[in-house]
Amino acid sequence: MRAAVQADLPAIAAFLTAHIATAMFPLSNLRRHGWNSDAPRGVRVWLAKDADTITDVLSITNEGMVMPNCPSGNWADIAEICANRPLIGLAGDGSQCAAIVSALSLGNAPAGLNGREPLMQLELADLVIPEGDGQLAALSKNNLTQMAQWRAAFVVEAMGIDPDNAAEIGARDVTMFIANDSHRILLVNDTPVAMTGFNAALPHTVQIGGVYTPPEFRGKGYARRAVALHLQEAHRNDVTRAILAAANPAAQRAFGAIGFQRAGHFTLHLFKTPQVAHG
């Protein structure tokens, strides 16, 4: 594999778009931050070719998230690229992430999260809106404190974040959600009961992430209704496809009920502390 140059960008974007189910993060980061950005989630990119055709693309954010779209399995090359740089985790196809962790000899590194979850897709023309109570509202400074508490609970429960760091992360994330207009709250009788959002977005495709219902409101179908209404809103703005990773069988059933279908596996593997593999 070789480091990409800016002239490669159109071909890289086309390749990642063809693998969009596992490429939303690098595509969204490139769109949001541009080429070779210094932002924490800006990406550096490597590629492999067969003649003039790209076969593999490896993206690594400045903060150390490895995002493979490497179906050829060039694990030795990828391990060499990843070596000697702090890595916070991996996100992408489940089998590829597992192979890279093995190639880096990081299988025993403490992980806050190592989830290989069902990947699901939905063409929004097939979206089913479940019956039930509740309307969407945007996040704002007026509900920042409560939503930051929800987000802190989410990152502890779903991502294995140290509770001592969760409040700071929750406030930071919700401030970003408000700035990006990426998340929504479901209100029932003016009471917030669930939060949903897009953790990556392109003009015609969104990736759902950070869905959270406080324990006292669970089991009432609020999360699926929140997701469905948010997708309905996106569909009105020309989004045609949605992608998500179902965290557990209950989530898989809930998202299946609004039309999502299985499309493989997605891994989000987060190390408890940055890891450096030495080549």
C-alpha cells in the first residue's frame, strides 16, 4: 500500500462509496474536514491498486482511529502503516478489524468496547413509521445539561468509558451535536424520553448512532419511533439510505420493525488507553 495523494481523492471517494456500509466514517470525515486536515477526526489515507483500479483503502484519523476498507487482506502492509503511532481503536468491517488487531498483536490490549455487531441497512422508501406517542425536537442550549447527562450515561453503558471521564465527554459531545444539528429528542407530553442521531452523514446516506433511552422509559418503543421520525425528516431532505450497527438482539428487532435489513457485521473496537504497536 502507498500513501494517497490529493489527486487520488476522486477515485478514493468512488471506492469508499461502493463500500459505503462500512465506509461512512472516513467518507464523512473527508467531507467534513477536507484533505489532510489537522482536525482530530481528519484522516490520512493509504491505498492499494491492481493496475489502475483501487482495491483497498486504509484511513487513520489524526486521533488514531483505524478505519479499514481492505477486502484484499494486506494485513502485513497495514500493520507496518499502523506501527509506531498511537491508536485509539478501529471501526469497520468486523473480519477486517479482527485481522488488523491480530496483525498488530493487540488482541490482549485492554478494550473499553469491542463490539462485533450486526450491520443493517434501509432504503428510506421502505421506512416504516411505528405508531405511538411522541414528536421530535432539536437539541439546543435549553436542554444541553440534561442531554449531556444522557450522553454521559450512554458512553459508560455502551462504550465502556470510565465514569470519571463521562461527564466531560457528554458535555463535549452534545455541544458538537447541537453545532452539527445531528441529533433529535423524542418528546412525549413535553417530556424527553429518547435521543437519536446521525454519527456520520453524506448527501444521500446517513449512519445512525448514539441512540439512547433512559432506563425508566425503556420497553415502550420510544427509540424506534425516534429513529424512524428522524429518518423521515432526513428523507424529506433527499437522504435515501440509512445504515446502523445494532448493539444487541433487542435493538436488531426494533430496527428490523422499521424496515432495516442485515448487511454483514460492523466492529467498533476502542482501547481503554491509546496503544502503540511496534513494527
